[in-house]
Amino acid sequence: MRRPDQQTTASAVSGSPEAARAPHPAEDLTTEAVLAPYLRAQAADFLRSLRLHHEHSAPSDAGGRDAEEAARALRRSARRISGSLHTFRGALDPLWADQLRTELAWLSGLLAREHAYAARLTRLVEALHQLSGVTLPAARAGKPAAPDAADAQGRAALGVGAARAAALLERRLTLARTRAHSAALQALGSSRFHAVADAVALLASDVPLAPGTTSRAPEALLEPAELAEQRLLAAVAALPPDDAAEPYNEAQDGPWHQARLLLRLHRYAHEVVLGTSDPSLAGPGHALDLHRDAVEAAAAAAAAARTPRIAPATAYALGVLHADQRHEVEAARAVFRETWPYTAAMTAP
């Protein structure tokens, strides 16, 4: 990470409120001048989003859309607070930071599930429509095309099973989404959530910093931020190389998920220390989000295919869908490698 006195521009990320902040001069890089205001601002955003979520929780379509946007903003603020508490734990009261970070992670994950199930259903149904109406995944993956008769038979079988597969996925994921919605509503009325909201409300006015002069030195922020960057670079360097790519080897998914988590932590640390997001990481971050979505969609297709007593055509369509999403996993990995700005970190020493 370049230090503030080396920063020449504050490139903005479109639509990001954090991008509007100017870089901090090196002499002002203290926890009181930088970290505390950042956490207070995120806490204020959290409380504002929470108020909007309560105001737009009516069952109408318009209210539902507004509530969904408010929930997304709520998760965004919760992630930034939680990530900053993790990275800069040494500059804060550690017991307080650990407890609040755990509770915010619980809340963010709970609120994300309903949206995730809805997005997964849309993704899988659209993929089924494309697969059943265009071509088979073998041709899409660049493999030799089957003979015309076999291709026609496969397309016909896929067409028969696609509608049933879509209906099965809709039943399963809609049920999961309904349960996630109910769980979120129950959580938002729980004493646990109110305790989290109260803690964030206190954070909006008072940030518990670590005692002593160390917490006020620039190194209290620079060293953790640079460590977050080094962990990210090491994780990217450890990713399986291109020649080891195997679309159906789910065991390789874990390191990519870890890289996504570390990239997010690095982005938040960059926002704290330099006052703005790093625009060069927007593309890689988006690719890792797509990777996560494709992995989870493939897993949902595979789980649906294990449903007892489904028709062979349905199982076939779900198998084709699973293969398609695993190829999307590989495509997302390729995009990440193409957009990753630090090519030297792509190959481990």
C-alpha cells in the first residue's frame, strides 16, 4: 500500500460514498484523526439504513424494493465496520472490537441470505433457459461437437427436463428464501439485534481506542493496513495456476473464497488509510463476487439433483446446469487473472 504522502490522486469509485473522501496527509494519520471518524461515519450510515429499512418494510412492491436497498446499505456498513475492527484491532479496545465484529458478522450474514437465494434462483432459471434453447455446454466449453443426431437428442432431453428442473429449483430456493426472510424479521426484533444496534449507536459518538500513545501513532494504522495487503498478495500468489484448472474440482474453491475475503479487508483498510477505494481492485473484486455466485449456484443445482425420485430428464437438466455453472466458475477465475493489477503476485516463488 502506498503511504499517504506517495498518493498523487484520489481516484473515485462511481457510486461509492467512501470515494469522495480526500487522502489523508501522513502527519494526520492517527487513530483519532482517521480511524475514529471513519468508524463513526460508517456507524451513522448503519443507523440511517436501519431507519430506512424500518420505514419501508411494508408489504407493497415499492416498499419491498426500498427495504431491500436499505438492507443492502445496512450490510455494506456492517461489513466495513466489522472489517475495520478486524484489521485495526490493535488500535482499539480488543474485547469490544471482537464482540462487536462477531455480532456484525452475524447480522450481515443473516440479512444477506434472502437476497442470495433470490439472486441464485434468477441466475439458475435464466441459465436453464439459455442452455435448453441454444446449445449444449460441451460445445460452449470449446469441446468437439457431438454428431447432429446425438446433439438433437441431447437438446430434446434437456428441453424436456429444463422446465421441471426450473420448477424444482423454484420450489427449493423460494422455500429457502421464505425461511431466510422469516429468520431476518425474527432477528430484527430480537434482543440480540437491539444490543447490536445500541452498540453501533454508541460507536457513532464514541470509538473505544486502545489506551496509551501507541494508538495515536501513524504506525498503528499503517502497519495493520500493510499486513492486510501482504496477506492478500500471499493468498493470490497461492491460487492454483492456470494449468491446474479443473472445473469440477470443488476443493479448489476454498482458496478463491479466501482471496475474496482478504481482498475485501484490504479494500476497507485502503479506504481508512488513504481515504478512498482503490479503483484498480474494482474489477478483480467483481470477478471474485461472480466466482462466489457461480460456485454457490453450481452447489444448488447439484443439491437439487439429489432430490429423491426425480425424473431422469430433470436430473439430466440439473447435471447440465451444474456443469454450466462450474464453467462459469472457471470463467470468473480467468477474468480475475486478467484484471489483477499485480501480475508478479500471480505466481508463487
